[in-house]
Amino acid sequence: MRLLLSIFASDLLPVFLVAGVGFLLARYLGVSVTMLSKVAFNALSPCLVFDTLISSQIDGRQFGEMALFCVLATTAMGLAGRAAAALLSLDRPATSALLLVVMFSNGGNYGLPVVLFAFGQDALSHATVYFVTGAVLVYTVGVLVAASGHRSVGRAALGIARVPAAYGFAAAVLVLAGGVTVPLPLMRPVSLLSQATLPIMMLVLGMQIERVAMPERPGVVAVAGALCLVVAPAVALGLTWALGLEGPARQAAVVQASMPAAVVTTVLALEFEVAPAFVTSVVFFTTVLSPLTLAPLIAYLRAG
């Protein structure tokens, strides 16, 4: 118990404290979460991806393994969500909503700082690859899931163009492949923006939590929470074993896949009108309850 409390205090509590500041900003000062989220998504996240990748020791094989892990984990959780929806006899909008929250974890404004605090910079490099891959999946597969029968295949195909982090990744690949040294006047502002990313993401997390209301379907919310916080870690551990991931890569992969439901799923649910109140409730409750599963998981990964 002492070990778990220590992990919570050092690795998880800092995230919630910063998120708490975001909660207060939204509740009492009316700070716009939409605007701050756009800043983080469009200006800061590509700088984080670029800065982290060009300064890391991760190679092409490791990148491919992490990207494959993300795709497989997302697919496995989609199958689990589909099975749960069938057992619960959910209608089409509710099924789409359930799939959104169980397939896409909060690997950005929650996962990245937790991985950094718990396992360090090497693990953060791997977690960043998961974050980029997950962002691309959200705006392609996620759009298709949320659309649920709408004609949006073309829109989903254009999803990658809506993910600025993908451009940060492409730029990092070009720099690394060409052995180019980025000029200092360009690298310094990129690094400054990169360093601002995680704090801003944590503030956005708190602002999103401020919007939550009590769930309309608590039973289904509970099932979704169990899938996100219990089933997903088990799936992630199995996949890391199957893919042979070890060390920082294994730590980052398991933690990223075990995060609560992604905040961005609330945006998709609102846009496509697939039970947005349910999605927001799942995001809130999985985030609040996540320390109960993440703390022992981090302790296990450190011991292994």
C-alpha cells in the first residue's frame, strides 16, 4: 500500500493537480476549453512530437513495433466493445458511443505526462509514437465509428490531414533520414513549444472534466469503465508479450493503452450525435477512477 501511495503521489497526483487548476479556470473564470484545446492540438502537439523524436534514440523498427501495438490494441478493444454492446442489446448510436470510449485511450493530455513521470524520457519517446498513431486512428477509424452509417468515408480518409502531430512526425522523419541539423533559431522555439505541451494538455483535461454531468445510463457507463481500466491493461500486457516489447517500450505501451477514455471522443460524439452525454460521463469516471488501476500497473511494470 505504501508503494502504491508513493506512485500515486509522484506519478499521478501531479497530473490531477494541474488538471485541477484547469477545472478552476473553467469553472470560475470562464476560460475557454475549446480555444486552449485548439492551441494544444494545432500548435503544441506537433512540436512535442518533432522535438521528442529527433532527440530520442528510437529507431525505425521500434517505431513500427509501437505503431503496430497501437493498431492491434485499438482493434482488440473494438472487438471487446462490440461484444459488450451485443450483450447489452445497445442500439446503433449507443454502440458507436461505446466503441469510441473503449477503443481510444487518453494517450495525450494524461498518458504522456504519466509515462514521463513514471518511466522517464526514453519511455516518453515510445509513448509519443503511440500518441501520434492513436491520433491518426481517432480521426480516421474514429470518424467512421462515430458516423455509424453516414457517408463519411472520404472525410475519414482526409482525417490524417487534420492531425498536426502527423506533420511533426513527418518532419522528424525527414530530419533523421537526411541527417540534417536543425538550425538553433528554429530549434529553440520548437523546444519551447514542446515543453509547454504537457502542462497545457493537463489543463485541458481539467477543463473537460468541469463539463461533466451525472450519467443517464450508469450500468453501461460501468461496463465501459471496466473495459477501459481492466480489460485494456490485460490486452496490452498480452500484446507486449506477443510482440516481444521490453523495457521502456513495454512500459509506455501498456500505460498508454490502459489510460481512461480519450477526451477527443466527446468531440466526435457531439459532432455525430452518438450519445454525447454517455461519452462524456465515461471520460469523466474513467479519468477519476484511473489511479486505482494505474498505480498498481505502474508498480508491476517497474518490478518487471
